Amino acid sequence: MPGGVNSNVRLTAPRRFFARAQGAYLWDVDGNDYVDYLLGQGPAFLGHAEPRVNEAVAAASRLGMVFGAQHPLEIEAAELFCETVGWPEMVRFAVSGTEAVQAALRLARATTGRNVIVHFDGQYHGWLDNVLVSGDGNFRAVARTIGQDPNAFSDALVLPWNDIAALSDAFAAHGEEIACVVAEPMMCNAGAILPDEGFLEMLREVCDRSGAILIFDEVISGFRLAAGGAAETFGVRPDLATYGKALAGGWPVAAIAGRSDLMERFGAGDVVHAGTFNGSTMACAAVIATLQLLRDDPPYERIAVHGTALIAGMLELAETHGIPLQVQGLPCAFHASLSDQPAAIRTLDDLLATDQAAYARLAATLADHGVWVAGRGIWYVSAAHGPSELDMALARIDAAFEAVASAEGAGKARV
């Protein structure tokens, strides 16, 4: 395997090989256990290997996996999805968030007859050429990897997040060309940056005024922030939204959902969305079991309690050990960083001003002490994290912080 991994996101992670996972824990091949706050990059929102989800998937797969036709579980999953999220009128299931975003973009272009897509710098909508872009400071898109086709993002405008003036300027100059705005309503992937008050409302307003489609990329935030996702949390309803990660208890399932007048273009056949494994029995069984669990035993309050206590404990320990830690976001998904001049992170530039290399080293030290987190700073809390996991995590964080502080004091390392 190139680089020893199957996703480039894992290239910079500490080299651990895991044998199993259950609930809020991972075990490596040497038998060491870790309290897990990465959750497989987010999908294990209910905890790893949730028994009721796995049992539902196993039962469904024994009856057949893909039929090349419809089956009753698809109907049950679709109805339960729309009822749970609240605002969508129709849903289509897919396999990955990346492809769900592509379907939403195609639908927006087909509906509006326009090609320009508005992105926000630092947000992530998959690894394909037309969306893996950064901004050059003048709204133009630039590639984030060599090998990208520059023609694929020639119609992209990339704006700074939370910048209402830039948003207004972009629509004033290009409003009649803009097919859609695609946005993580909360920048979960980088910085856990919440929208400023009024920013999502402004997105909704400029899209309505220009006839552009508003797409929320809720692959990370969907079902994590609330059962109704960002629309419920922030009170702004998009035209289309994409989902994944927490949707199916760790199983590879994604969805595109939205207004029926838009979604029916797929059903009419003039806008193509396809996939052999879309709506497989396993996928639909996982969606049904996960959403039933989220509805019958909502975990949001206890996740908030755990995340709030974890953040407070981390900050207290950091102060004790002289580590310049700052944390922001929500208890279910927050971002930790290191900075000698702490300030609120509102944009990608604010995030880049923190000491990211130092934080990556700190994350590696946390892994050495049995706490598994992302080197880029995001922490996820699951329904499986309880009081015992909190106590264990804080004890291990304390030991990791002590190791860093001791090494610095001896002149052996720098956070």
C-alpha cells in the first residue's frame, strides 16, 4: 500500500495497527487500549461496533445484499430519515459523502442552468478535482494537490468563511452565474468554526435573491449536532444537504436530501445519480437501526455533558502544566490548538496562525498515553463516552501533558 495506508488522511497519524474497537475504545495489535476521540474520522457516533446496528446489518445481509432493484428496507430507511431530520421532502442514499456532494452539485447546475459554485476556504467537500480547492485571496480557486485538472475548478469561487462583505461582493459580481453555494454550516473538518451570528441567514438570503441553490454539506455535522442537523441547530434551512458519517452507526452510507421539486429531477431521469451499492440492504438496515436508536434514546444531552467536562478538564490540566492550549467548538465536536496568543478562530487564516506542528506532536504524545485523537485538532465525542471514559481520558491527558512539560523543562523537546 502506498505510504502504508489506504487514505492520505492517515499518512501523518501515529503508526498504530488496531485489532478491534468497541464502544469508546480501540485496542492495538499489541493489546494496548485507547480512549478514542477520533471515532474513525467521525462515523462511530454511537460508539464502535454498536451491537444493535451490527445485528440489523447482519440480519439484512443474510437475505441478500444488492438486488439491482428495490426492496422494502429502502422505503423504511427513506421515510425514517425524512421524519428524523424534519425538513427534507426526499432522500437518495449513496455510499460516500464525496459522491453525495457531487450529486448535489450536479442537481444545482441542472436546475439553475449555471456553472459557478461558491466554496469557503478551509472547508472539505471530498477529494475530487472540482471541490478539493483553496482560495488565492481574490476569490479564485487553486489546487490542493498536484495532478488536479485546473479546468475542473475553473468555475469555482472560494470565499473566506464568516465574511459577509466578501459574500456580498461575490454575489454582486457573479450572482447571475452562481449555481449554488456549498458550505459546511459548521466548519467541523477544520477548526470546529461556528458560523457567526447572521452568516447562515445571509447565505440563505443571497441564494434566494439570486436564484442559487443553498447546499449544506452535513457529512460531519448531520445527526451529530442534533437529529435535525444544522437546520435544527442554527435555524436555517438549505435547499439540499448531504449526509454521512453519523448517519449509519459507522457503516459506509451517505445521503443527499432536500426539496422534492429539486430531487425529483433524479426521478425523472434527466439528471443522473447512480451507484451499484446505493441503498443496499446493509446500508438501509444500518440507517434504520441508527436512526431508531437516536430517536428512542437520544444521546445528545449526555454527549454535551461529557464534552463540556472534557473540555474544562483539558483546559485546567493545560494551565497546570503550562501548555498554551485553546479549545473551541461544540461539546460534540470541538477543536484543540496551541497558541501563545490565543484568540477565537473564525476563519482559516486564524487557524493557520496557531502552531499546528506543535499540536500534531502533542497529539502523538496523547496517543503514546492511550488517547487517540486527530493530529489536525478535531475531537469527536460519541454516545459511548461516559463518566468512566472521562475519568480515564483526563488521567491519561494529565500524564501526556506532564510528559510534554517535563521534556520541555529538560530541554529535550518543544510542544
